[in-house]
Amino acid sequence: MTMIKSLILGSAAGLIAIGGAQAADLPVKAKAVEYVKICSLYGAGFYYIPGTDTCIKIGGAIRLDVAFNGSTYDVPFWQGGAGGNNLWTKNYFSTRERVNLTTDTRTATEYGVVRTYANIQFDFLQDRESIAGGYTEVDYAFIQFAGFTFGKAVSQFDPQWALAKPYISSGFNAGSNNATGIPQLAYTASFGNGVSGTISIENASAYRNAGLWNTNSFIVGPGAASFTGAFYGTSSNTFLGNSYGGNHIPDIVGNIRLDQAWGTLHFAAAMHAATPGFYGANEATGHADDKYGFAVSGAVEFKNLPTGAGDSLKIEASYGKGAAKYVFGGTTDTSGGGRYAKVDGNTLGFGYVLDGVYTTGGQIIQSSAWEVSAFYEHYWNPAWRTSLFGNYSHISYGSGNDLMMAAFQGLTTGGPGTNSSAAAASRAGVFAGTGNFDLGLAQIGTRTAWTPVQNLTLSAQFTYSRLDQNLNGTYTVTSMSGKPAGTVLNTADQNLYNGSVQILRSF
């Protein structure tokens, strides 16, 4: 009995020991790990990258646009092609689909916050892409550290609200408005009480170079082909006849800003250098000197007006000498370089936006440009809002008009058609008349937007534009697309109407 009892107790002890060993070998349940930790330092949407002290925010949008009686980006038909020539074959509507992705990182350091930001667009445009094509844009890519900004960002010439103007269209002239960013190196100093100042150097190509015309050579005429083989923006203004050389120095830009609860004030100035090409086909022919131009701007924004909560009024005015793209900014000339041209019936209005003109043996004669813009937006309620906006932009060439007129009519070498400028222009037509190449563009528009749920906006816009030109005469067609040779068009001001609708989902 004693033996049996000992065996039982021994077996029990063995089982207990074996069980203890097996229990020791089992994995211990790990503590819960917070893989996504909210970062509340920089606003909603930021979280810590696991294992780091860097906060990141990932966002974006899907934007669907349809333009009516206008080209892509809802640009009026005033830059040639089937639309500008008012042909039956023009597109009555144009579509664009865009996917937008953004990343924003912030890291607190002993030198202040280190920030990186990138904005990438994936676009599909009607009549540009294959069925499943598309292309990629990099609008912004910059690093900010200790007051410095390095990379592609909104120009320091533009007001703080440059990306918050209440309209859809890129075809609306609104002064300097570079929604695709400009490469720069900038330093911003804060002086307290909402006052700050910035100095920057910015890459002028291809954003700020409005083109130069050597009037002893050709320039694209109304109705003629616009390009030398590349889309606008792939190099510095690729329209036919552009005589820009390389970039010798960057633009120098500075601003003073005031940011308060009632709104903002913004004053800016820029120095812009224009480098011409050779007088002839090679270096031995010589060249004109670099010419230095400038631009100045003032802007004000009033928030929360007495007309309603959220209402705002924005006003901006700019002037440029030899720096036309600081006045005629944005993407309005994506399909025409420096040329504006519109046919309506038997009339034609046209002109050019250039930094200046020169001729062989001479120096650059700079253009003078100015603009004024205003934007008012009213909230009917939190879901519905309507804006009204207008702009007038004007460019003049002073004594350069004599060179331009002589070149266009071929008078500089003894008679119509003998000058190389007229020979190139006559690929589309021949101008005969008086006046000058000063040009004014007036626009007024309205947009109504509905936000039924947060971050989903449906909007519709209408824009009226007027091309105010100063040429008096006729343009006789020789090879204008869709127009019979010999057609005589009388130069006259032009009225244009276009609209657009958009669905925007942000996240």
C-alpha cells in the first residue's frame, strides 16, 4: 500500500513538474502597441510615424471638371486652334479628371519645426491622352526649416490667399497666380503682431518669362501653329518666334505681410531679368544686352464681412515693367504661348503678352503691364455660397510698337511681304492697317458652390471675357486652319463666353 501511495504521489509530482515546464514554454501575451498615435500639435489629421517623433498628414482630392465653349482648364477660346478660329470642328466641351495626393510632415527640433510638403497631381485631359493615358504633375515639393523655404512653392510675390480665390477656372486672369509653384530659396522673418517679411530668389523659367520678339525674325501669327514642337512649360515659352535666351540670374522677390483676425495685407516687389537670344542664327551675330525689369503688387483681404459669416472680399493690383508674367499670371496661355487671338464671323482680335521686343543691332524695349482684380464671396448658409469676381489686365509696348508694326507689315526692308517676320506671319495671313499692339483683357465671372456634406463640393461657373485690341485694318487669310485662303477678316474687339462645372471630393 505504501508503495502504491508513493507511486501515485511521485506521478503527481512528475505531472506537476511537466505541466510547469510546459507552462513556462508558452508565449506570454504582449502588451497592446499603439501603432497609430494622434499628433495634436499641428492640427487635425496628423499622426506620429511609428517609432519616430515626426508627425505626418496624408491628404488629397479627386476633381472632375467640364468646360463649355472653352479649352482645358476652362480657358476662353482666345489663343488660336479650332476654338480661337471659331470653327465648326471645335470642341463644344472639354473634360478633365484629376487625382491629387499630398503629404505634410512636421518634426519639432531645437531650431524650430522642420516641415516637408509635397503635392502630386495625376491628370487625364480630353484630346491629349490615350484612352488610359494621363500624366503626372509636381505642383509643390519643399522643405521648411528655421525660417527658410527650399523647393517648389507658391511664389513669395503672391498674397497669402493665392490658392483660395473663389473660382474654378485657370482661364481667369487674376494677376500673379502660380498654382503650380515656383522653385525658390526663401527666408521669412516674423516681427510679431502678425507682421512678417520674406526675401527669396526664384527660378524664372518657365513661369515668369513672357517671351521676347526679335522683330527681324518671325513670330507666330493669328491662326498659325503655336509651337516649335513642345508643350508650353517644357521649356521657357516655346511659342514660334520666341527669342528668349537662357536664365542668367534668378528673379529676386520680397514681401511684407500683415495677418490679423480681420484679414490680411500684402505688399511685394520683384526684379526680373530678360536674356535675349542672338541677333542671327549663331553666336557670331551678337546679341542685345540683358534687360532688368521689375514688378510690384499690393493686396488686401477682408474676412467675415457684415454681409454674413464667412463672407470675404479680396482686392489685388499689380504693375510690371519688362515683367509681364507677374501681371498676366497663371495658366491662361498653356495653348498659345504669348499670343491671344480670336475670330468671330468676319472679325479678328489679336495681340501678344511679351516682356519686350528688339531688333538686330538694337536693345530690348520693355513692355509695361498692369492689372486690378477683385473677388467677393457670400455664404447664403453653411452649405451654399456664391462669388463674384472681375479683372482688367493691360499691356503696352511704347516705342516698341513701331518695330512690331513694321515687322508685321514687312516694311523694314522695302515692302509688304519682304521681311522675314511678315513671311512667317503670312503662313496664316497678312495684316494691313494701322494702330498698335497694346492689348487689354477684361473679365467678370460668378461661381455658385454647394457643399451637401463635408469635403464634397459641387460648383458651376460662368465667365464673360473681352479682348480689347488696338489694331485697325484687315487680316487676309493665306493658310489659317479651317478658313478659305483669301478670306478677309477685319480687326475688332472680341467678346467671349464660357462656363464650367466641377465636382471636388477632398480627403
